[in-house]
Amino acid sequence: MKNFNTRNLKVILFSLCIGVLYSCGSQKDTAMSRGMQNLTARYNYIYNTKVMLNNHQLELAETYADNYDQVLPVYIAPEADNSQPNASLNIKSMDDIIKKAQLIILEKSYSNYIDDAYILLGKANFFNANYFNASEYFDYTASNYKSNLNSYTEALNWKARSLMQTRRISEASSTLDSLSPLLNQIKSKNQAEPLATMAQMSIYKNDITSAIAYLKDAIKATNQNQHKIRWTYILAQLYEKQKNDTEALANYRKVEKSNAPFEMYFNANLNRIKIKSAMSGIKTNKQDQLLALLKDDKNLEYNDQVYYQVAESYAADGDYRQAEKYYLLSIQKSTTNAYQKGRSYLSMADLNFKYFKNYLKAKSYYDSTVNTLPKNYPGYDLILKKNQNLEYLTDRYEAVTLQDTLQFIARLPEDNRMARIEAFVNPVVQMPATPTGTAFNYSQIAANPNSNNKAVSQSSFYFSNPAAVGIGFSDFRKKWGNRKLDNNWRQSIKSSAQETIQDIAANISGVPSNPDSTTVTADQGDLVKQYSTSLPLTPELVAKSNQKIIDAYYDIANFYLQELNDTEEAEQVYQKLLDRFPSNNHLAAIYYSLFLINKESNPARSADFKDKILKEFPSSAYAKTILDPSFSIKQSELETAANKRYNEIFQQYEKKAYPAVIEQVDESLKTSGSSYLSPQLSYLRAIAIGRTSTADSLITAFTSITVQFPEDKLVTPLVKDHLAFITQHLSEFKDRKIALPESDSNEFLVPAPIKNTSATLAKTQAPVNTPVTTQAPPPAVQVPVQTVKVPVDQKTTVPANPVKVNGPFSTVTSTVYYYVIHVADASLTLSSSRFGIGQFNRGNYTGSNLKHQLKEFDNDQLIYVGNFSNFEDAKTYAAGIDPQLKQIMKVPVNIYTSFIISKENFDKVAGKALLNMYLEFYKNNY
């Protein structure tokens, strides 16, 4: 009997094995085959891959660095722009999931888990940061498995997440719109993930109310404790953004009482203290509670955040010196948290820029900020742009400081002025004591590495080896200069007055500051003389000084508004300008900017400025724009017509039909009235008169231009040079029957060119105080190209910028640079525009030997001006000519751009493709 049972059991087992092998080895649409495929697919593949996926998600959550300064992401995913998104994780597990999912699709095609396999393929690609592939897999699943509601909704949810990771927000929003009506049809526990995705979408859209509603529902639906904790923390952050302190406090307390990770617990505690203190209204309470956290050893890793919050508290109370102290402590204690260190650097930069007016130190901190914060930090682009353009703002703030100082000294009794000027030129600075007494003199070791104690030199310890220290010091000095050995060595220890004294002197003298301290000492007498002669001692000089302050504030506000898109800072500067100078020459533009800034946020204030414009400046372009929004379009059409008319007259001038030129200019000025091209038309008329009449007629025509257009910066300076030249050679001109014979060029009206272009440019600066228009369409927005000066410490050698290369182009220093105007239309005639460039050069760079030439491609033209011996000279030229291009270029403004290029790079530009490549290279590196 026993043998019979054993024999039967063997037969049954053999049959089962044959059946399993048969089912696995072939794909037949039979009940047995489907059953076996479902069995093996579910337990051999689906179960294992889900375990691997869950483990990977847990590992990612443990290693992911949350930035608690911002609203946390609702779900964790690798960054799309990270080339190695999961470098510290087990990427092989994702590859294994992909292989197993592909095996299900290939070998278990009759099972019920094909949709699960495609979802697993999508998730594996998602966690490998291959979001495009992931969205395609999820889209395929959603399109082909609509009958399976769970798979369909899951695929839509993860498709939306994949699209959101690549910032395809509109597509993701459409996907979630399809998902939303289906939520009530699936189980409650399956609703949590889609609700979380919808909350993240609402956060992206800044719809805080909807995000809160979705998160609250997701917390109720989920059965995963870690999700509940994370979403509760985010809920508290959202309530805090809504200024709902009560709800925010309640949710932070929930996180504190939960089994949250320690970092989240610590930040919840930190935020709870901050909110509770704000609600209580007791200033010192918050700081004391925050500092008490330092006593707990568990918080040692987060001391930088504690110090930062204390500093923020002092800054909010207006105690900026205490704030500075704790920001520096935060920087010192921050060793692993790049976000926090970058935030502390940024706060120090803003503190020095806005409140201490120490612009060079602010520049140093902005440099540290952009080098510390990750590029995906919210607002990083704005910080980078502000850092790059800080010199523009710094120059204008220093101009304000200079004029205020000069006016203050001018109001002192005459006997006290010289002493105050000398004190300002040479301020007394208390040098901070080093922590350990006398600083160790590394330079002495570097100079004589074999000296000092022999026993010390024989040590293997780096700092006990003079030779090694000497080499290290030399390398350090090459990069950082002669820095004093103390805390915060990156920052200068000079006072604000010392740091800005050279730049202020440069503003007076018009030459760059000299970094050599001995030269500064030697020139102190000259500085005192410059200050004393620049004092505004008469009402006329005070008015000129005030105008410089007005123009500086106006430029600063416009820069904040147009370049940095910082409406809050712009409004503050505009208001400061109005408070100090209620009547100034920029009122209409200021009112219009404030009208636009407040249009959405404060309609009543916006309406006030609108009324001011309409009542006080009814004929201005701003009033016309308010009354007729299409005014700017009509104005553009008028400008196009004016350019066309000028080109027609210029063609007559080129044909030497001078009587026709005089007649047509007179007719144009009479019928069209005054326009921005009127000075140039009058100049053509004057030259035509000089070609056909006596010197007296030419002098009358030139004088009429200087009287009618005294503020013009293109033609009037040139005409004044012409008149000066004629006056010097008046007898010769009087003897002529025709003032400008046809055999001569009007070039002789200015002095002969000088070959040394660089030296001439240093003496003859182009006008740089050009007005920057407001956000209004009329007139067109023009922002001058910025000349960035590197602030140099008296005792610091600044290293040269590293050479950057992209394809055939590089930033290597050259001896020849060109200023280039690119016109994106080869069919246009540019002779009249080139004539305008010549006018600018002769009027503003007399004797500089600047030449402008034309280079043509199939579809583009380049006007290039040179030669400039260095990049700074080219930038100075650009700062002067760019604001005048609207008058100079007789082509539509939207088809030309300007840039600077070295001769080596210019020679490599051979067509539109390379030109576009260089323009992108120029934008990113200059």
C-alpha cells in the first residue's frame, strides 16, 4: 500500500512539473496557460519588483536632501537635470525591475499583469530620472487599459508626475483633469497618491487653497505613516504662507509629536518657536528660545539654522548689527547644508547692500552666494543676475553717497570743511585683534622655506613642514592675494568708507581707482583737492548735484523694475526719489511706472498715479498710452514712417542733390513736426547748405541745431565740434565762395585722427548717464550695456577670470575688439545707419580713429566698429552708443542687436549658424 501511494505521488508530481514546463515554455490562450502565467507573473515577477521598488523609494527618501527653506515637494523624485540622479542609490534594482517587466510582456502575454508590467517600466524610468520614457509608458498604459480602472488611474497619476518633473505643467494639468472625475470610483486607499499629485500641481500653480484641500484629503486617505507625517509638515508650511498661524502651529505640533525624521522634527520645532513668538509679540522670547536649542547636543548639526533664525529675528526688529553677528555665525557653523550656507551668504549680501551701503563687501557675499547655492534653488537666476549687474547699481548708489557727502561738507563752516574732507579721505579704522594674538607669517616661510626650526622642518605633518606650507601659500596667494589670517578671511576688514574711497574718487576724476595702497597714500593730496573743488557751494552747483542724485535713483529704480523684475524694490526707490525730490525731471515716467506696479496689487494707489499723469502731463506719451492702449503701435508705425522718410532724404544726399535735401527737410519738419530724427534731418540740411552756400549760412544752420536741440547726444556734440573748428579757421572759411567745397569731405570739420585709439578712449569718455525708460511702451525700453568693474581690495590681487570655451569661440584675452551691430535682414540698405554711427563717433570720440565697416552674410549684415585694444574700452563705447541706437539705426528696432567680440572670434563667424552660436556664447559668458 505504501509503495502504491508513493508511486501515485510521483506520477502526480511528474504531471504537475510537465504542466508547469508546458505552460512556461509556450504561450497558448488556454485556461491552464493563462492560469499558470498569472501565477508565475504575480509571484515570480510582480511581487518581487514591487518589493524592490518600495525599498528603492525608502532608500531615496532617506538620502534625499530636503530644503526646509522652501515648501517641501509632496513626493520625492530625482532631479530631471541631474546626470546621475541616484548616484548614491542602487540603480541596478531599477534595471532589474525593467528586465522583469519586459519578461512579463514578452513571456506572459496572456496573463492579467501586462498593464502592471508597463506601469513598472514607467516607474523604473521615473526613478532613473528618464521622465520622457516614463511618461510614454504611462501614456501607453492609460490609452490601452482604460477598462481596468485601478491601472488607468495609476497610469494617469504617474504620467502627470513625469510631466511635472520636466515642467510640462499644462500637459500635466490636462492629465489630472482626466483623472479627477474618476477618484470617487476607486477605493479610498488608492486615492491618496492622486490627491498628493494634485496638491503638488496646485503648489506649482501657487494655488495654496486648493493645495491645502487636496493634502488634507490625501492625509485622510493614506495608510502610510511616513506620507502622513510629510504631508502634515507641508500642510503647516502652506498654512504659514497663508498667514494662518493657528493652523500652521497646530500642524507643526502634530509633526513634533509624530515619529518624524529628526531633521523634520527639528525644523517643525524651529518653525513652531518662530510662529508662537510672532503670535505672542514678545521680541526677546523668540531669540531666547532659539538660542536654547543650541544647548541640546542632538541639534549640533543644525546650529547653522538656529543662528540663521536668530539673525532673521534681529533683522526683522531692525537690529542689523546683531543680525550680521548671527548670520556670520550661521556661515561659520554651516558645513554640510549648502542651502543654509547660501541663504546666510545671501542675507549678508543684502544686509551690506541695503543697510550698510558697503557695496564691495556685498559683491563678495553675492559671489559666495552664487557659488554655494545649487542652481535649482528657487530664484537662483535672479540672484545670479543681480550679482552680475551689481556694479551698475553700485556705481549709482556711490554717486548718491558722494553727492550727499559733498553737500553735507559744503554746508559746514568754511573753516571746518578741509578737516572734514581730510577725515573722509583718510578714515581712522580700528583693526580687529586676531584671536591668537600675532598672526603667523606664512609669507616669511614662503620667502625662505628652509629657515626656522630644523626639528619642525623634519616633521611629516603638513603645517610643520615649511617647504610644503610655502608652496601652499604661494598657490593660495596666486588665487586669493595677500589675505590676513583671521576668521572670514574671504571678506575685507576695511570699513565701508575705505572700500569706497577709491571708487568715489574715480567718480570725481573720471579715471579708474588704483588698487595700489602706496599710490592712494601718495595721491591723498590730490583727492583732497578734488573734493574741495567739487563742493557745491552755489545754488547752481547744488542743483547740478541734486540732479546727479535724481538721475542715479531713477536709474536704480528702473534697473530693479526692468532688469531684475523686482517691483517691490523698484517701488521703494521710486518713492524715496519722490520723497526727496517731489519736483524732478522724471516725474511723468515715475508716475507711470508706479501706475503699472500697483495696477494689480493696489488699484486705488494705481488710480492716483493715473490721475497725476493725466492732470500734470496730459500731452506726454504716458498719458496718451493710458487713454489709448494702441498708442505704442501707432507710435511704432510713425517711427517706421520717419525712418523711411529719412532714408529717402539721405538717398538724395548721397546723390549730391543738395537743393532737394534742403527742400525735403524743410517740408518734413514743417508737416511732421519735431521727432527724434529732427536733429539728424537738420544736420543733413546744414551740410547741404554748406555744399551750396557761404560760411555764414553754414554757421547759422549749425548754430540753429545747438539752440533747437541742446539735449541731443548724437548730433549736437558733433555740431559743436564743427563750430569750434570753423571758429579756429574762420578766415579760411570766409574766403570761400562755398563753405564746404565738393572736393572736400565734411570730415575736415573735426581734428585729424590720432592713431593711439586706447589712449584717446581713456581721455574721451562716451556719455554713460543715459536715461533708462520705464516699463511703458512709449518710449521704447533702453537699458545701457553694463561695464562691470571688479572691486579690488587694496591688499588683494584679484585672479584673472578662467578662459571659457564653446566650440570655436573662447573668452581668451585679445588685443583687438569690435563693437558689432547685427541686422537680421540682408536686403536692407544700411548706408544711412552707418552715417549715424559716424556722427556718433566724430561727436563723442574725436580723434580716436574709430572705423565702422560692413560684413554681409546670406541673410544677415554686421556693422562692426573698431579697433578697441581691450574689452573694457569696447564696453565703455557700447554703454555710450547703445542708448542712441534708436536714432542711429534707420531700420526696425526688432531686427538688430549689439554685442562685443574679439577679432579672433569675429574671424570665425562665417554665417548665421556660427553667428547664433556666438550670440549665445556672448550672452552666457559676458
